[in-house]
Amino acid sequence: EEDSTNSFICVLKKMKEARLVEKVVEETEQAFTERMEALAEQWRDLHARRAQLKAHVVTSGTTVKENERLRSQALKKAKEEKEENSKKEREILRARMELEALRKQHQKLSKKLLKYSLFKRYLEDVVENSQFHDIDDIITYYKALLRTRKDLLQSQWWHRQLTEQGKALQQQIRAEKEAEMLQWKNDLVQLRESFEQAQSDIRQWEGRWAEVQDRAARKATELKSLTMAIHSLFQ
């Protein structure tokens, strides 16, 4: 349907171009006709002037010098008119070539118009069986749909970009948290090892303290016995 609508838009453009080409062809043909009429009038004037010049040379009875002067003027005038006629013939030839090119372009556009006329009839049927008033309304609605679709695709693209960025940020945060948890676990293991080492040291020092206390008790008992012995000997 999108290709069909684009083709119909092309048809409308080609129809407009065909009308413009037809107008240009008509104007070119009219200008060509006017140029031909002007050229024919100039040719008639030239023949009339030549006839007048010949009649004047025959009947004037002027001198040879005057005749030579008139002849030179006539040759100069004829040369100028010949150059002017050549120029006009070139313009006519160029106009014919332009006209032929316009005709070929018109034929080409007519063939394309005939080719795409099926889409025009289809859209006309759509207008008759829908709420649209004319084909321009369909084209306007279609362009609005294209703009909406473009905006929707743009929004979806931005949504995908934001989603991907969110996922990347989430993965980054998760990796950072996992690294922190791993570091905490390592610290906890080290703390447990330190705690166990401290408990082991405490038990070791408690044993040594018990030995010291036992030794001190024995020394105190020995000292007391020695004191009593010394006291007895003193007595």
C-alpha cells in the first residue's frame, strides 16, 4: 500500500508535469507559427524591395556612379537581410528541436500516466467507500501516518537505547557490589582468622598465667614453710 501511494504521488506529479509540458508545447507552437509568419512577411518585403530597386534602376536614368552606389547599397542590404534570415532560420531550427524534445517528453509522461492510472482509480474507489472527501485527503492522512510511524520508531529507538544503558549501568552496579561483597567476605575471613588466633593466644596466655599462679602458690607455700622453719630455729 505504501508503494502504491508513492506511485500515485508520482502519478500526480507526472500529470502536473504533463500539463506543464502541454502548455509549453502550445506556447512553443504558437511562437513558432508567429516566427514563421514574421519570416514570410520579411521575405515578401524583401522581394518587394528588390522589385522596387530594379524598377528604380531601370526607370531612374541615373548615372553609372549612382547605379553602382545603389547596387552596393542593395548588395549590402541583401547581405544583412541574408544574415538576418540565416539567424532566424537557426532560431526556427532550434525551436523545432525544442518542440520535438517537448513532444517526446510529453509522450513519455503520457505513457507513465497511463501506466499509473490504475492507482488513481483505486484511490477514487477508496474515496467513495470511506470518510475521505478526495484523494488529497488520503495523501495527507498517509503522510501523517508516515510522520507518526517515524516518531514511533524514533521513540522505540530511544527506549532501546535507554534500556541498554540501564542494563549496562545495572551490570556495572552489580559488578561493583559483587566486588564489595567479595572484599567484605575476605575481610570477614581475615577477621575470623585473627579472632581465632587471638582466642588461641588467650588460651595460651591463660595456661601460662595458671602456671605462673601455681608456681607463685608453691613459692608462697615454700616461703611460708621456710619462714616457719626459721622461726622454729630462732625459737
